[in-house]
Amino acid sequence: MRLILHIFRKDAIHLLKEIAVMWALLAWLTQMDCWRSGYLPGSTEGWLNLLLPLTWSYLAAVCVLQDAVPGERQFWLALPAGRGTMFGAKALFAAVFIHAPYLISCAAVIAAHGFNPLMHLPRLLEKQMVLFAAVTLPALALASIARNAMQYLLLAIALAGTAVLVSGYSTNPFQNQWPPASDLRWVPVSLALALFAVAVLWMQYRDRRTQWSRGIGFAGVLGAVALYLWLPARSSASLEAAIHPLVVQGPITVRADQPEANRQAGFPPRSGVAVSIPIEIAGLNKGVAMYPQLDFEIAGPGIHFRVAGGAMRDAHVFAVMGRKQGDQYHLNVMMEPAAYKSAAHVPVTLKGHFAAVETNRVGGYSLSDSERAGLGRCTDSVTGDRLYREGGLRVVCESPHAIPRARLALTDTSTGRHWEAMLGEARGFVNYPTLTWLSPVNRSEAYFQLTSRDASQAGDWWLVPRTTLEHYKFEITVEHVTGTAVVGYELQEIELSRYLAKDSR
């Protein structure tokens, strides 16, 4: 133990500048996370959630490289120490200068948002395990097979580039999340990488078999990539369907109906073209009311656009299953103008999968009852106007725990008119990473668009008059999932121009 502490002290003195830079970045991220009130981070916070893990990885690696494992001329090989002494010193360095500061940061963020850190110790430990499996352990293993910092950087850049290409990351506004928050393929991939990292560290610090360790590490990376590509993007919904299967009376069928006159899209188009296709779904129970789109594909003569698991690899289309109106649903597709022009007047085939989810609804909650409803702390606020768009009424829920699906009903108490929005439906299109995986606080948001003009027309059902702000109330209905099924469909001979929504005319 005395020798472990001696090596630890030596590394801390040599890497004091690197430690200071890392702590400064962590303090910066912690400050922004403490003050953030919405689900969408700023660009700086978004990029820091990528930069800080790279900084941690580099710090762990240079600590190992202070006493490189490959080679035969290291002075520490002649020390009268056990085989685990050197690794123990490096592990202690990572625990003190990486994991302990991150633990303090997570506790500070939880406390800043009004929660007691001691009451959420499991959440804090969960974040530590994720950091260990995803960053610290792979960095230690990769550094143990490198002779110097240059070799490590080359290997790390190659692995990071592979991860970016495999995940389909893009800065296109049609693709604003990386990786998709619901993509559970990262769970088995991370576990596989962690197991291979443990094997590499064991072989290196026990017998220093560098060639074998490099082979095992290379095989582990190839296996993890193959596992990610082999698993379907709809893995999350498939897992839910296996845990809580949806019981149906007969086969589920999906077919396209005739175009509707003056049909409004389920979302207002921004820079794209909106197509709204009436859908009839038979074979589902009446209580099934949630239809997340899992993947989507448009195929035709010389045409192929694909959306997979929320990460739009082509980034030309964006498809969602619309809300129920009577006994009918709508498949709403927003396309880039060039993509729509190429596919508008030729028969195409639309294929995809969606999740049919049955829920048990418990309602009657107000915003002040949000903690009792399992949503954490929910607050409402009015956002400012933008250059081409008026502000809105925003509801943000924050909790260290997972936030369940919930429906918010906004009621004008003077007129009785009401509007509904799902918590978590509000999504912003930005050109920077928005996955704040380092934050211990989960956030979800609902948004109601305000307007100063007359909103009494049938197509203005989604607009909320500003006069409603003088007398309104919220009612929350929480939806607990009781059954899930993954449904595939194929709609043939569809001419998209016949289904062009009124919003795009």
C-alpha cells in the first residue's frame, strides 16, 4: 500500500496541469447544468458532454503512460512489488481525480435543482458505473497497450471516429440527437467493451503480453461494432414488448386510406414539406393510444430514404405517427424540398415499424402535485418571442429518476377551451449535440404555442391565444405502460403529392 501511495503521489505531481484543466471543465459544465431550466442544453453544454469524457480519457491514459506497460526498460519492473501494485496506483489516481470530482458534481447538480443527494444515492452510483464502464475502464485498457501518448491518441481517434460513423451522427437540423436517447443497443455494446477492457488490463498487468492484449482489444472493438450494427434500431421497443407484451385479439393490419381535403399536418413544417397520410389500423385494443415511429423507409424507382431509430442517416425525411382522430391515425412525413420533389409524383412504397403501447392512465394531478405523480418538479413559464415566431407556454419537469410519459391538458378557465400536449414531445432542431448523458437530472418538456391573432379557425387547434395566460390551469395525466407490441407495415403504390398537407400548399 505504501508503494501504491508513492506512485500515486508521483503521478499527481507530474500531471497537476492536466488535472487543473479537467477540473475547470467539470466546474464549467456543473455550473451550466445547475442553472439550466429546460430540457435542451446550450451549445457549450452540449459540446462539453463530449469534450469532458475525452479529457477524462486522456488524463487516465497519460497516468498509465507515466509507467508504460509495453517494453523492457521501465524502471518499475525491478521494484519489489506485487503484480497489482502498479495497476492499483493507476486505479487510485482515476478514482481520486476523475470519479470523486464527478460524484461531487452530480451531487451539486441534484441539490441545485431542489433534490436531496442523500436520498438519490442509487442515481449517483449509477452515474459512476456508467462513467467507469464507458470512459475510465476503456481508457486504462487502451493506454496499457500503447508505448507512448502518440500511439494512444492515434488509437483513441480511430475508435472515436468509428463510433461516430457507426452511430450515424450528423449536424443536420433533421438529426439533432447523438446517439438516440432510446437506443438500447449501446447497453450490450458497452458491456462487451468493458469485459474486453478487463481482459486486456488483466493480461497486461499480470504477464505483460502486449501482442495478445492488442489482439484481444482489436477483436473486442470489432465485436462491439458488429453487435451494434447487427441489433435492430428498434431494440428498445422490442425489449419493452418482451417484458410487457401487448395482448391482442387478432392480427394487426395497417393500410392507407383516401386523401383528405385540407388536411393539416400533425406538426407545422419549418423548412420542409409536410405529407399527411390517413392510416387505418385494425386489430388493436381501444386502450392503445401511443404510436412512436421506430424506423421508416421510402423506396421507389431510383428513390431510397431511410430513417432508423431516431438517427436519420440520410436526414432527408422525418416521420411520426399522428394522434388519433376518431378511429383513424395519420402518418405524418416531413421531407426536405429536394427529397419531396424527387418522390412526389411516382408510386413509392412506405415501410416501417411503430410501437403500439397500451397504458394505464392516472389523472387529476396539478403542477403542484407533480412529485406525487412521479414527474419530479414541474414548473411552467412563458418563453420570449423570436424573430419569425411568437413565444409559448412551456412546462418543464425535472427529476433524478426516469420521467414517465404524461399528458398535460391546458384549460382556459374563462372559456372552457383546452389544449393537450405530451410531456417529452417538445423537440428543438439544433446543429450541436443535445445528449447530456453526464447530467444526473432527467428533464422532459411540453410546449404550447401562443398567438396574438384570432385562433378560432379549425386549422388553429394547436395555437393558444395569449389571453389564456390571464386565467388557465393544468391537469396532468400520467400514463403507465402495461403492454407493448412492435408493428410492421408496408404501404404500396403511394403517390405522395396526393397527400400533401395544407400547411405545405
